[in-house]
Amino acid sequence: APIALLRATNMKVAIAVTLVAGAAARSAQAVSPTQKVLQLLQNMIAKANTAKQEEEVAFAKYSQWCKNTQKNTDADIKAEKRDEEELEAEIQELTEDIRELKKQAEELDENVATWKQDKKAAAEVRGMEKKDFTATLRDYTESETAIKNAIAELEKQGQGEEEDSLLQVGSLSTVGEEAKARITAYLDAKAHAGAGTKGLDGIKDMLGELQSKFKTQLKDLQKKELDAKHEFEQLQQQLTNEIDAATQSRNRKKGAAESKGKRKGEAEGELASTKADLESDTKYLDDLKAECNVKAHDFENRNKLRGEEIDALQKAVDILSSDDVSGAAAKHLPSLAQRSTSFAQLRSAMFSPTQARAQEYLLEQSSRINSQMLAQLSTLVSEDPFQKVKKLIKDMVVRLKEEANEEAEKDGWCKTELTTNERQRVRKTHQVEVLHSDIDELQAHISKLSQQIADEHAAISAIDEALTSATEDRTAEAKKNAEAIKDAQGAQEAVKAALVILKDFYGKARDAESFVDTRAKEEPATFDEPYKGMQSESTGVIGMLEVIQSDFTRLEADTKASEAAAADEFKEFESDSQVDKASKNVQIDNMEQERENKREELTQAKKSLESTQKELTAALEYYDKLKPSCVSAGVDYQERTRMRAKEIQSLKETLKILNGEV
């Protein structure tokens, strides 16, 4: 700008120098020494007023910058304090929530442990009950079979082995003492009285009552077993449901505690960052206030001093302008004007040493600091050293100072904007990195949950397939057992019929009468005693048939027991499968709910990332806008400041040379 000003005024200055030379020659004849001093004083007053005004304008701009910067920084500090309070409150709340969730999870763990012990104890009790039931069922079944056989023997009315059958009934632990006594009495009476039916009907009735009693007790026993089993299964199912529900609740609480713990860590990081920003901004504000106060105090002293200087100069002008001084000068110093006129004519006629020194100094400085402005000014100084050239130099000094003030103000604004922008970029970059990390973690967790859900569905399908296969096997086994029981029962009836026939025949044959052998001596021998059948062989055959009948009876009982055990085992497997499926379905529901929650968190994180990325992009774009004028110009600003200071100092030295002060 100063160089451009010189280029625009070169022609005007050349013309002005010529005019000033003639005017100076004419005015020199009328200027007295006193008037010359007054003129210098008035120039000093004008210069002081100009400098005072310029400094007031510059300080007004600086003062406004102090107020704006303090206001903005104070607003940042208030926002950071508010964020600090909110983050501390959030951290406190999260800490309490985590403590409570962990406490609840521990209580649920204790409940689960207790219920598992209860479940184990119930299973042990159930095992003992089932063992007792199996033993009692065997006793009742054997008792019923023995009584049934005894009744069948008694029906033969002495033709069967009723005594053995009754003794077997009497030996049963399930038969009461009274019944045993009656059986014993009956057998004793029969042994003393011989064959007969006395007391037989009473024994039959008693055995029938016992048979009916055992059937009733057997039904009651089976019903009691079913009730106990059903109650056990209900208890087990209830305990299983409570354990599953408590485990799921504990897992949810643990997951919530982990989520809150993660958020607490993030909040603590944000709190640390906020505290660091608050400390930095607070220190910056304190330093800024101190600097602004110091400069305000300095400005007040400088302004006061400038005012006092102007007052002193004005008083001097008033004194020199009074009649006492001006009159005396006009009266007693007339020769000074003549010498001044001669001096002015001499200066206009030749190139003075002062001009030569000024020109030499300007050329030297322009070469040293590489200033084109000083080089051009040196040509003007060589033409004329009068007031217009001096004024031009003073104007250039003022203009350079104004440019320095404007550029200093811009530099302060740039520093403020760059500092604020850098904080914004660093903060948003950190937030973007954290959000990217959160999104990656959420996506990995969602993928893991999806795989776990798929695994649970596959496990349920496997359970269904196993249950279907087991159902088919159980149906086939039940059908086979039913056929075996039916065949055993049919075989028992057939063997029983065969035994009745054989025993009836050989019983009658044993009682066949003898006869006398009346055959002639010549007659061939035939038999000499009555035929009673193959008694010896029949004994073995009947014994074998009885063993076979007993085998079929045992086959029926064993098959029934095996069928009951297989049915119980299938029901237990079916129940366990249903419980396992229910548990897995609950786990799937929980994992699907957790996956949905994580998906919502992922959506929110992506929205936050998009918003934060936009803010970061805006900050980066604004930084790009600042760089041409603030960052790239930063180095040039320092160089221009040093260059301008050297030019101002050179101009001041030139004025001193032209004023004859050096």
C-alpha cells in the first residue's frame, strides 16, 4: 500500500516540489525565528493530536476484541462447567446403577444355587420313592399271583396242590397274621380230618377278600406313584423355570451392568477431556484478562501523557504568540529573516549535504531491507527536502502503522478462530473414532448373537428329531410288549387248561380199583394190576407245565414292568426334551431381544456418527477457508511485520536527517 501510494503521488510530488521551491523563497523573506518556532510547535501539536487519535482508535478496536474474546471464552467455560456437572451426575448415577445391578445378580446367583440344591434333593427323594414303589409293586404282584393260584387250586377241591398254594400265601409278608392263622387252622383241620370241604368256603372267601384287597392296594399304590411322579415333575419343572428365569434375569442384569460400565468409561473419558478444556480455557481467560488490563492501564497512562504533552505544547504556543515574545522578536531580530531568505535561496540553488545524507541513508536502507518503497522515496528526497516531502513521509509512516494495526487485529482474530477450530476438530475426530469403535463392536456382537440364535434353532430341531424318533421307537416297543403280554396271558390260560385236564385225569387214574388175575395158565400174560396212567411220567410233565405256566406268568409280569419302566423313561425323556426346548426358546427370545436392542444402539450410533462426521467435515472445511488468510499467511505476516517496522524506522530516521536532528 505505501508503494502504491508513492506511485500514485510521484507526479504530484514532482510538481509540488517545484511550486514549494518558489513559494519557500518568497515566504522566507517574511518568516521570523519566533514564527519558525511557532510553526514547529504547531506541527508538533498536530502530530501529537494525530498520534493520540490513532492510538485511541487502535485501542478501541483492541478493547472491543478483548470484550468479545472474553465473552466467547466465558461462554465456553460456562458450557464446559455445565457439561462437567452433567457428566459427574451421570457417572454417579451409573455407578449406583452398576452397584445395584451387581447386587441383584449376586442375589439371583444365590437363589439359583439354592434351587439347584432343592432340585437335586427332590430327585434323590424321588429315586427312593420309586425304589420303594418298585419293591412294593413286586410284592403286591407276587401276592396277587399267589392268591390267584391258591384260589385256582382250591377250586379243584382236593384234586390240586392246594396245601402248597396256601402255604405259599401264608408265607407272604403282605398277608396279615389273622389270615395266616386261618390258613394254618384250615390246613391243620384238613390234615386231621382228611380230605373234605369243611372250612373250604371260608378260606375261599378270605382269599377272595385278600385278592380284592391286594387289587385295591395295587391300584392305590399305582395311583400314589403316579401322583408322586406328577408332583415331582411339576416341582422339577417349577424349579427349572425359576432357575431359567433367574439365570436369564441375572444375564440381563449383568449385560446391563456391562453396558452401563462401558458408558461410565466413556463418560469418564469425556469428563477428563472436558476438565482439560475447562482448565485450558480458564487459564486462557485469566491470561487474557490480565493482558487486557495491563494494556488498558498502559493506554490510560499513555493517553494521559499525550494529553499533557499537547497541553504543554499549546501553552508554549500561547506564550510565544503573545506580544511579549512576538513583539520583541519583530523588534529586535530583523536580521534573521534576511539570513533565512539567503539560506532559502541558497538551498533552492544547490543540493544540500542534508539532502545528500537523507538520500544516501534511504538508498542504504532500501538495499539492506530490500524495500522498493524506500528506493523510490530516495529519488523524491533528492529533488526537494521541504515540507510536502516531509509530510509525505509522515503520511507514509501513519499509513504503515494503520496497516500494522489492521493486520495485528486480523492476526488476533485468526489465532482465536484457529484455536477454536482446532479444539472442534480434535474433539469431533475423537468422537468419530469412538463411534467407529462402538459400531464395530456392536456389529460383531450382533453377528455373534445371530450365530447363537441359529445354533439354538438347530439344537431345537435336533431335539424334535430325537423326540420323533423316540416316539416311533416307543410306539413300536409298546406294541411289541402288548403282544407279548397278550401271548403270555393266552399261554397261561392254555397251560392252565392243560394242567387241569392232566391233573384231573391222573387224579382219577390214581384211584382206579385192583382186580384178580383169572386168566388160564396158558394165556399169555397181559397185566396183573389196574392201570393208573403214567403217573411217574405225568409228574414230570405236570411239573414242567407248571414251570412253563410260571414262566409265562413271570413273562407277563416282567413285560408289564418293562413296559411301565420304558413308558416312564419315555415320559421323562419327553418332559426333559420339552423343558430343554422351552429353555432354548426363552434363550432365543432373550437373544433376539438383545439383538434388537443392539441393532437400535447400532442405528443410533450410525446417526451420531453421521451427525458428528458432518460437524467434523464442517470444521475441516472452515479450516481450509482459514488457511489461505490465516495459516498460509502466518509466516508472511511475521516477515511483513518485521519489514514494516524497519521501513517505519527508516522513515523516522530520514525525517530526523531532514530536520537536522542527526
